[in-house]
Amino acid sequence: MSVTLVAAVARNGIIGADGGLPWHLPEDLRRFKALTMGHTMIMGRRTYESIGRALPGRATIVVTRDARWTAPHVTVAHSVDEAFALAGPHEDVMVVGGGEIYRQTIHRADRLEITHVDADAVGDTRFPDIDPAIWRLASRQDGSGYWFASYVRGERVSDPGALLAGLDPEVHGGEYVFCSVPLDTGIPAGLDPIVTVREAEGLTVVLPRAGAENAGLAGTFRSAWITLRVQSALTAVGLTAAVSTALTRDGIACNVIAGFHHDHLFVPVDQADQALAALVALSHVRR
């Protein structure tokens, strides 16, 4: 899956006012269509309602907490994680707003396609800061009163001090458990593990607790899942040790799993808030 955030952003970071756009740029609308056509779009309910309909030629997933909300030709998700799961692992996903959806997804993004509007706008919705330590300007096209920018992720961080200063821990919703399934049977149909590890004794899977119970799997270590949103290099030295030491001081068990882009921690679910506070404190000490 590739993830691209598409937005038009004023100089002061504003992207919306009263559920709509604080400007009208036909060139931006044409670019939006070209970028999103043929792909899956993820958006919040307010963004969908500002558009008013599902756009042709694109699959639309709307994230809302309202369990009763529906709309024609729209797939409804009740969390960002569910929206990405519904999109499927092989899709090119375009995240198109609003502000809270951008905030929850920018750490997953591979690319940002931004129309920079050369004005300070009045509004109530902002785009997250584009951190130059993370994002590199890959291309720029100037227009009249605006410019198009494509950002890609820069080099992953390997300096220990920079890693700890930029931890940016995020707690995912829900409760997770570790399960083991026989190698010859594999993962039961309908389950989408967070983590899989192949071992001689069986296949270890980390699953949402509800899914494991529904599948009749015995789960252990009831966990909260924390992602360190810093882009850590796989060759970085000292991050795991520093994080483990900080949590050990507070008596918090932690299982660390390294992903290609981020490190992921599984801590006891009843100590999630305590673990998050320890990680935030560790990050601030290093700034």
C-alpha cells in the first residue's frame, strides 16, 4: 500500500473554514482530480459532506464515529485503522481530509501532494506541520498565487539523540493479544494480524483481542499498541535500549517489534497511559 496526503494549504497552515475551502482555485481542483482518479480516497465525514457526493472514478471511504451514518456509493469506516484495512494492502490510497484525518495519517504517508496557497487564510482547520527533518521537497511547479509541491520522505534517522527527540509516540485504539497458530493451518480466515513471526514452534500473530476471541484463539499478554512515529533506520543503535530502560524504570513490560518504517511497542493495556507518559518524558529530556 502507498499512502499520499492531498491538500491545499495556506501560508498559515489553514485548510478549511466552516467545512469548506477558504478559496476557489480551478487549477487545484484539476490537480486533485488527476491525482485521485482511479484510486481509493479516505476522508472524514465533514469533508465528504462538503463535497456532497461520492466522486466518480474513485472509491470513497468515509471515516465517522456515527455508527448509523451511510451515504450512496460510500464505504463507511469507524476509525482510520479500519479505513486502511478496508482499502486493502495493494491500493494507492489518497487521504483528502479533513484536519483530524490528516493528523492521524501523516505518519503513515509516503508522499504529500500539496497546493501551497500564497495567502494567510481565516479558518478553523489546519494541516499538520510538514517537518523538513522528515519530508523532502521532490518537485515544485509555480502558479499564480499558488505553487504545487510534491514531498517524499527523506533519509531515515539513525542519530540516537535525534531518534529520541523525535519519538512522537502514538497509542492505537483497542486491545491486542499474542497468539500462536500451527504452521500447517496458518492464520484463520478473516483475521488481519498486526504482526506475524514465523518460528519453529508455530506462527506468532498479534491480533485485536476481539478478533482472536471470535476465532477461538487463546491470546496472552493483553496489550496496548504504541507506534514510535519517528522514521528510524534499521541500522540505528541505541533506540530500543533507551526505550526499554525508560519503561523498565517504571516497571512496564514491553515487547518491541521493528517495522520497516517505525518501531512498535506492545505494553500491558492497563499501563498504556503510564508508558506513553514515560516515552514523552524521554523525548523531552533529549530535546
